[in-house]
Amino acid sequence: MPSLAAKHPPIELIKTTPHCGAEVRGIDLARPLPGATVKALERALSEHCVLFFRDQSLTPEAQKALGRRFGELHLHPAYPDILQGHPEIMVIRADENSKRIAGEDWHSDVSCDPEPPLGSILYMQEVPPAGGDTLFASMYAAYDALSAPMRNFLAGLTALHDGEATYRGRYEGMKASDKPYPSSEHPVVRTHPLSGRQALFVNRIFTKRIVQLAAHESDALLEMLFRHIETPEIQCRFRWAPGSVAFWDNRCAQHHAVWDYYPQRRRGLRVTIQGDRPFYRA
């Protein structure tokens, strides 16, 4: 009987852009991944921020098993569209009846959690005839592109990431209740636990203020940083096809789903992997 290693030759990486993204070839994600392949993918993810896979075929069970090779699976605190029988799987979809979509602005998934997710794995099943791309941006590159005085100023600052303001009434079908949504204080600059590199860790959806600054100072600085994240040179753009998979690292990447395909349909399944508490280490 052939070994797992024989079924999974060394991974081949093709960079998407100089700063962000890489396509992985030579892997069938539906098969159990040997430990060496998992370690190689972890290193590649921490370096390239997001990994892309083509021509995959994943059952819900296989997708959950894939996610669990990288950690425990995360349960979203608010998202209402969950695959029946699989509480770990979010259904990401839009059609002619949608009034909004998930991820319409630049963000890192659920950064309001005390321990935000390590990453997310989205498996796309249905795509529109054109459009529906997802943009990704490297927060390593965003940090590196700041001036030295600005990097020094941001070091040690913390920011409030609020789920209450984001989730309350955001999703169609959700109703106001007494359920609290997470709110957490995280470093503005985050040290990646695997690569050791510094990454900018504020985003438009969740980050509400910088704790150490006056309100008008915080507003001005956050707006500058949010616009800085939108710089095209630190981004890549992924064109989906049925069977495509994107695995992004929430610790060093942000993403933005482009809703340019209304009223066409788009549908995929996402699992999210639990992470750890963000920290800054000079």
C-alpha cells in the first residue's frame, strides 16, 4: 500500500504577486495530509499570507478534516448561514435576493475575538459568469511600507476591535437580543507567531479606536492606516472557479470580497481555524 508521502509529492508554489499570495500545485486536499505537507503549508501560509488551490473536490467532512490539520475549528459568534448538520461550516453565498454580502470591506476575520482565528479555508462551489473575485493584502507589506517614525509610533499601541457594532443587526434575519458579541483590545502591530515578522493589525470592519489616543487623533490615524491597506502594490486578486480553494492567514492578511456580480449567484463553504491572542514583540 503506497504511503501518504507517496500520494503527496513536494508542494509546488507559484507566487501570485511579489508581496501577497501563492498558488499551490500538486496537492489533493480531499486526501489526508501527511505531517510534512502540513508543516510545509504552514510555512508557506505564514510567508505568502494566502494560498490558492485549483480543481479540488471537498465534501463537508473532508473540508473539516483539512481545517483540523491546522488547529481546532472556530465557531462564528454571529454568522447566521450555517451548513445544516455542520456547525463549523459557514455558507458564503449571494444571489438576486441578497441585500449585502459577507466581507464587503477590508478586514481580518472576527478580529474582535480575544483569540482571533488563525485562518480561514473557503471552498468555492458556484461562481458568477464574471466577477466575484476576492482581494487579499499582505499586512507584512503594509507595515514595511510605513515610514520608520510611523512604525516606531505604532509600536506598543493597542486598538479596540468591537463585534457589537459590527454584528448587531448586520446579517439578514438577525434580531436584536441580549446576546453579547465579543470586543477585544489588540496590538496595532502584531508579531506573527511563526514567521516572527511584524504585521499591521487594524481593519475597517472591526477596529473602532486606538486606545491611547484622543478620539480625533484615533480617527485620523485609523483612516490613514485603512487607506494605506488599500494600496494595490501590497495586494493580490483571486479569480474563483468551481473547485477553487483559498486558505488565508488572518494574522498577516486582510481580504475584501468584491460584489460586482449582482444579481448573479455565488456560493462557497468556509471553515475557520482557531487562533491565539495577538501579541507585539519588538
